[in-house]
Amino acid sequence: MIRFKLEYMKSPEPTTSFAPFKWRHAVFYGWWLVLLTLFLNAATGSPVFGGVGVWIDALEQHFGWGRAELALAFSFGQLESGLAGPVVGILVDRYGPKKIVFSGVMIIGLGFIMFSQTNSLLMFYASYIVIMLGASAGGWLPMMTVINNWFDKKRTIAMGFGGIGFSMGSFFLVPLLAWMVQPGGVGWRMTAMSLGIFFILIAYPASKLVRNSPEEFGEVPDGVKDKQVEETSSSRLPNNGTETNYPMMTIVKMPVFWVLAICNGMSTMLIGTMTVHLILALRDQGISVQTGAWIWGTTMLFSGAAQILGGYLGDKVAKNISLCIFGIIQGLGVIYATSITSVHMAPIFVVVYGLGFGARIPLGTAIRGEYFGRKAFGKVLGLSMFPMMLLMTLGPYVAGLMYDHYGNYDRAFYLLALVSMVGSVGFLFCKKPNLDKI
């Protein structure tokens, strides 16, 4: 059995018309996939998520729509993404991440082209729903599944490096986006059209670089050397539950699955709210949109470094405890944001919120791989997106409603920060399930 598996794993990679990174033996190919994940998260995450406040400001100036109305587009997109998450997760597990990445990036491109033709709220809602559908399939979910397949002991740190793409993209691209969408730049319509064409052009070459699992590439997780393969293969025989592909109904009956999903959702309410409203809140507090974009971009850049820290700690310390600590730190950063009235006060927000937000990302993803195993990871991640995105849908819309009613974001930020902190404490009750008994 083991000999047959070794011969299969050592078989040469099937010839293709395009064989990237022929020097893969010098560097474990899993790390190239981490680099690809970084790129896709930067390219898809920055204009879709990181720059949503910039889009809202441009549309508010152009059409005069209210902030609650505009935030509702992001909320609708999050809700649709949450509903699509379980389906995307199943498709990733069934057909492999490569095909899903290609389809998702193409859909993002088509969505931005639709967005460039917006002339009504309904059209804005529809186009952003399409964009968010593509984003849920074209970047984070399938590529995190790829990293989960390619890494075991180094899973969290690999996810940390892959996840910093959103942070780096936000630092470099959101300020650029803030300039481009203004009438003095190229305008928001031309910017959206250009993004649509860009995503359509990169969909095929980016997906060709994806390898669904290390076994299909003649590798094993973490890049174990040939002389270690037999020992590793023996240890991966299904005696510890981590290689079993659990049915969805089995997963949803586990209480820890729902506790993880709901607690993550209570924390992601802050992420959605800050993404949509922070730049606007800073503008109301006397800071220009362009400067606010730089503050947000710098926060995301710092959060990228925090992701590496979170990835490192996640492989050393219990992930649920780390999630609790960093979630509380993130909530404190949001409370402080209400007092920023000058650029000199921004560095404290950058460090506090960036640390809490960034460190949580790889921890929240990797804990699912640790608790439920490699083969069920896509389903678990996709299914858990529904309660997460449902709560993330409420956050920005509630903040917009409270702004329209009170004229500022103070009460909304305080309320959502409190909810997030309660959810962070809930992580302490998330214990690893004994999959052998299921």
C-alpha cells in the first residue's frame, strides 16, 4: 500500500502546454502558491473590499445617495457571498480550486464592467452582487483551500503570508483608487471599466498556476524530502481522523463548527464596517478622503505584518486563545477611531486595529483546517461563510443607518466593537473536536 503510494507520488508531473516554475525542486511549490495567493488577494481584495469606502464617496458625490443606501450594496454583496459560500466550498472540494479561481476572477471582471454603467441604485446593487460573487470564488476561499492542502505543520504561517496580499494591496492600491475615481483623475466609471478588463485578462494565466494538491505535483505537504515520504505517508493513513472527507450533515451537527462561525461573524462585523465607513468617518472628522485612504492603506499594511505574527503564534499557541486576545484588541482600535481628528492621532489606530485585525485572519482560517482536517476544509470554510457574512452584512448597514440618524458614527462604532468583543470571548469555548469518535 505504502509502496504503491510512493510510486504514485514520485511519478512525473503530467505534461501540460504551460509548465510554470520549472525550478520547483529548488523551492517547494507550495510557497509559489502562497505567492500566487498573495497576488490574487491583493488584486481582488483591494478594489472589491478595501476600496469600498472610496466607491461610496464617489457615488455619494455623483448621485447624492445616502450612506445607508450605498452601504446596502456592500451588505447585499456580503449576504449573497455568504449564501454562495457553501456552494463554492463544495465546488472547490469537488472540482478543485483551479477551475473555481478562473470562473471567479472572470465574474469579478464582468461585475466591474456592469458597475461602470451604473445609473441607478438598483444597477449599483446588482453589479456589486456580481462582483462579490466573483470575489467569493476567485480569491480567498479557493486559495486558502490550496494552502491548506499544501501545508500541514506550516499551515498557519503559510496562510499568514498568503493573506497579506489584501493588506499590501490596500496600502498600494486604495490611495491610487481614491485618486483615480475623482473627477480630477480618470473618474469612477473609467476606473471600474479598466478594472473589469484587467480581471478578465488575468483570469486564465492566474488559474493555470494553481495546483490543487501536492500529490498531483509529485509532492507532499510541507515539502517533505523523498527519504521522509514513507514515514510521512504512514502517518497520514486514516488513523487520526484528519484525512476523512466528512459529509456536510456531519459537520453541521458539531457544536464547535457553529460556535466558530458565529464568533468569527461577530468579529467580521467590524471588518465590514471599517471597510465601508472608516474613510467616510475620517472625512467627517476633518481628514480628507485621500489622506483617509492613506491611513486605511497603512493600517492594512501593518495588518499584513500582524498576519505573519498571527501565523507564527498560531503554530505555537492555542489558536482559540489567540483569536480571543486579538479580537479584543481589534475592538479597542475601532473605539479609538471615533477620536481621530488629525493625522498625528492615526498611528495609534494603525497599530491597535491593524494588529487585532491582521493577526486574526490566519488564525481564523487555520483553526478550521486543524479542527476538521484537509479534505473537509473547503466545505467547512464555505459553509461557515453564511453566518459570518450574514453578520458582516448587518454591520455596515446598521452603521449607515445610525450615521443618517445621528449625524456621526460614534454610537455605531461603540456598539459593534462591544459585539465583536463578546464574540472574541466566545472563542475560549471552542475546543478541538475528537474526529475519531464521529
